[in-house]
Amino acid sequence: MKVFNTVQEIIQWRAQVDSSKIIGFVPTMGCLHEGHRSLIKTAREENDVVVVSIFVNPSQFAPNEDLDNYPRTLINDKAMLEELKVDALFLPTEKEMYPPNGIPLDPSKQIGTFVNVQGISSRLEGKTRPNFFRGVCTIVIKLFNIVRPNLAYFGQKDIQQFIILQKMVDDLFMTTLKLRLMPIIRGDSGLALSSRNNYLSQTSKDHASFISKGLQVAEKLLKENKTVLKADQIQTEVKSLWKKYIDDGEFKIDYISIADFKTLDEVDVFEPTAETNRKVIISTAVYVKDPENPSTIVRLIDNIIV
Ligand code: AMP
């Protein structure tokens, strides 16, 4: 596997790839787990050349978020990428991606070019993380322009990210690129794998597995409803499954949303299942406090598409 640390080096390498080859790209922030593995494995199956990037992108972190503590496990990551027969790893520094000096976390001090998909970026995750998708879109389009892939792979784990990036690709007429959405990989307990799970003790991870169980309750209600159902009835059922953890302060809910798959508009009323084939996303963000280390609070997200 070739490892490139500068934009110039990888652009030179990319220029020499035969134009008949199909190039697959998987952007990541590292601390690779089975979720990343599934994206890269599929990219390996579907492409002649596979490029993976590892870059913890400052512009998608707010000043109060976990940029400095974000887990970095480069030796293990490289071993996984070698095993998966990745052709090239792009591992740039902050100054490479935001020349010449890197980027401050305070958005009011940021200068240069940013890409913002208006509207859907301020829903769901965007309410709590107002500049998050602007950071994601900006880094991803920079990476697309450097790597120039035919196919790029993203996980359903970050479903809003995928929908926004697809809108960006469509709106900017990036016609040579196709985005692929891959299913969420979960642990045995049902907990969606995430690099941020590393912050939590085993006990807390066990409790956090109730996040996905809550979403399953909502899914079942939506799939089996015989009468008109309201979103708040569904949310109440999910919360009642989580009651113990909410009451003892382990779960603090940021949102439980049922939103239209395309527009991300909240859907408030559901007709009986037989009468609708509307595609919705049930999604949630929960602040999980680790009972073994109460100063550790991790915001976890999960979703189910129905
Ligand atoms: P990250 O390193 O967190 O930026 O994630 C890189 C890519 O891996 C994104 O497209 C994520 O959606 C995807 N990903 C992260 N966790 C999972 C998971 N549990 N299952 C599937 N894809 C995932």
C-alpha cells in the first residue's frame, strides 16, 4: 500500500493511474472498525483501485467538541488497510488540507472556501452541530477533487451526511462520481459501531445498546400500525424503553426524529401502513453518561430506514 502525506504526491500518483481503471474511495477519520471494514471491502470488490483517506477534519468539530481527544490508532488502521489490499492511503496534515496555516475551530475566524448545502444541513444533527455539515462537505469535496474517484462509499450510520453529500454532488453537477450507501454494522448487542464507542466502558456500551432497541420499537410500530399514529406516540414508546437510563441520568436525549427520507422534514402523522409507502428515517442522538466514569459523556447517533 502506498502512503501519501501531501496533496501534491497523491495527485501525481493519481495522474498516472490508467484512465480505464475504476477508482473507489473511502474517506474516514481513522480508528477503523468493522463498519469501515465493510465499506472498504465492498470498495475492493467493486473497483480496480481503492483509495482510503484518514483525516480528522477540524472544520467539522465545534470548539467545545472532542477534536483533541478523537481516538487515533494509526498502526492498527494501517494493518487493516494492508489486509484489505487497499492501493493507496492518503494521510494528510491539517496544513495540507487547509493551506497555508491550517484552520481555526472558531467559524467566525475561518477564511477561505467552504461548501454548504443549505436547508437539510440545519435539520437533525445540524440543530446541535450548526457548522458540522459545512465542515464535512468542504473536506469531502476537497478529497474528491484530489482523488477523483468514480465511486465513493459512505455508511448509513451517518445517514444525514450521505443525503447531504448526495445533494451536493447533484447540485454541483459532479456527474462522473457515484456515491454508494452501505448498511450500518452493529456489535452483537445491536450497538452501532462507532469510533466514539471507544470512550465508553463495557457496562456503558451494554446500556447504549438500548439505543438501537428503541429504534426497533419505533420501526415495529410504524410497520404494523393499523390506525393513524402520531410521531409523539412513537417517541413516548421509545422513551418508555429507555426510562431506567433516562431517570438515572445515563441517557439524555438530544432528539428522536421520524423524518422524510429526502427532505428530512419531520413527519407528524402516519397513516395505516397499508395506505402509505413513504420512506422515512427514524433517527436519534443520545448523550450517554458512562456510569463507571461519570465525567465521560458521549453523544451517540443511530438510525433505521423504514
Ligand atoms: P468516520 O471515520 O466516522 O468519519 O466514518 C467514515 C465512514 O464510515 C462514514 O461514511 C461512516 O458513515 C462510515 N461508518 C462509520 N461507522 C459505521 C458503521 N457502524 N457501519 C457502517 N458504516 C459506518
